[in-house]
Amino acid sequence: MADGGSERNRQHPSNLQGLLRLAVEAGSVGDTAPELHPMPEERRQWLQDALSDVFNGQLDELKQIKDCLQILSDTSEDDLNEDGRRSNALDTVADLCENLDNAGDFCKLGGMQIVVQNFLECPDPELRWRVANLIGTCSQNNPFVQEHVLNLGTMSKLLDLLNSDSNDMVRIKALFAVSCLVREQEAGLLEFVDHDGFSVLMRAMQSGIEKLKVKAAFLLQNLLISNPEHKDVLCSMGMVQQLVALIQTEHDSFHEHVLGALCSLVTDFPRGVRQCQELELGLEEILIERSRMLKDQEEFQEELEFCEHLLRTCFSQPEEHGMDR
């Protein structure tokens, strides 16, 4: 495009007046240059007030983050009231850090190091889960924060919480943080694998916490789709057999995600197919019976499709596999 270079080289405004001028110029772009007229004073004042509100809002959010860090940095008091203030501060920062720029500023101010060192493994589960939630919120789709968090040695701590914390919410939020550090993040995934993260994920799926089970299976399914190079390791650690064991428990909605993970594991991967075909697993019979059970139940159609995919892929069964629909 002819104007591409000039667009790229245009200086970004550094103050309100510059931004106001840029807005006026943007409104004047066209095939022919329009006749320029002075902006009415009333309109100019309205625009300047609106832009001022935006800039002041950003400054106010940064001040809120700093105020929260003041509370979180003070570890001299350990009474219940102080823990309540810390919980409120962590909630406030988490809300503010849904904005990517705020999340980056929080890390640059040393906030992430403070909360990881002081509260991620502290005795109070209310603080532990809030820190894990904050890590996930800041890291989501934010490579700068992801790298910063990983450099603090956080992955192993999160996996420990996910694996063995006594509080259900801590485990759920730890899984959220882990997922935000490994999806589309090569360094995070390598740390996850190095710390036996897939085994931790399997144990989460075997827990009695429904929300944790579903989220763990969903993460496994996504990791297998985006990182198929890890399928061989998973087969070596008996993942096929463990997934099949999970779908033999009393039926619930969690099974859809387990079957989805199993589908991802066998797709374009002969070793996974061969393991599914082992007679002692009895997977073919399980899938046929499950398909019969789910037939005509609208809420389980995706699970039914996973069953049919596995039957076709592993056992050469036609889609209808001999059953009336």
C-alpha cells in the first residue's frame, strides 16, 4: 500500500494535545483532502475532557496497584484482619490485571515476585488460591508476564499445589495458572514436562473434585492437539490405560472430556491406536455400550461423536456400528 511506510513512521502522540490532533487527522482521512475548519471550542473541550478521563483512569489504576502492593509488601502483621486486607488487595489487583498493560506494570513493579514469595505457599488457603488466580489472570495471553512468572520458579510450586493441596479451590486455581503458562508457551510447556506435569494432570483427573477433573481433561486434550510430539511419552506412562479406566466409572459429563483426550491421543498416532486395541482393556465393548446408552440424548451428542470416532479409528467400526438410531 502506497501510504504504508508513512503510516508506520507516524509518531505516536505523547500527550493529550498530540492525541487530540491525531484523532482530528484520523477523522479527515479520505480520497481527497477535505476543507479544514477550526474545531468549535465546545467540541474541543469535550474531546479533551474525554481523553483526560481516559488518561486519569489509567493513572488511577496504576495508583491502585501500588496501594495494593503496599499492603502485600507488609508482612509484619499476621492477624486475621491483615489477611482480610491482603485478600482484598489480591482481588483488586486480579481485577485490574485483566488489562494486559496493568499486568505488565504489576510485574515491573515487583508485584509478582512479592506475591509468589510471600503468599503462594503460605498457610492461609484464601491467600494461596488468590495468588494462583492472579498468576493465571496476569499470564493469560501475555508472553512478557509468562516469561517473568516462569523465571521466578513458579511452575514447580503450582504443580505441587495442584497435586496435593488440601483445599479444593487452591487446586482448581493452580490448574488455571498452569494452563495459562503452558498453552502456546513453549518454555512453560517444557517446564511442565520436566516436572512430570502430565502425571500431575492425570492425578487431577482421578480426584473427586468435579471441576478440577473436567478442567484437567480439557487441558490434556488441548495439549495433545497443539503438541502431538508428547504422545509417545504419554503412551509410555500408561495414559491410554488410565483414560480407559476413567470412563468405566459411573457415567457423568466429565467422560466427554476424557474421551476427547483419548481421541486426541490416537489421532494420527498408530502406537496409541494399538494400545486402545489391547484385548484386556475391552475398549471396543465399552464404546459400543456407551454409544447405545447415549443414543438420542441430545445433551451427550459430543461424547457420542467421540465414541464413534474411536470406534472408527481403532476398531474399523462404521459410524452406525450395527445399531439402530
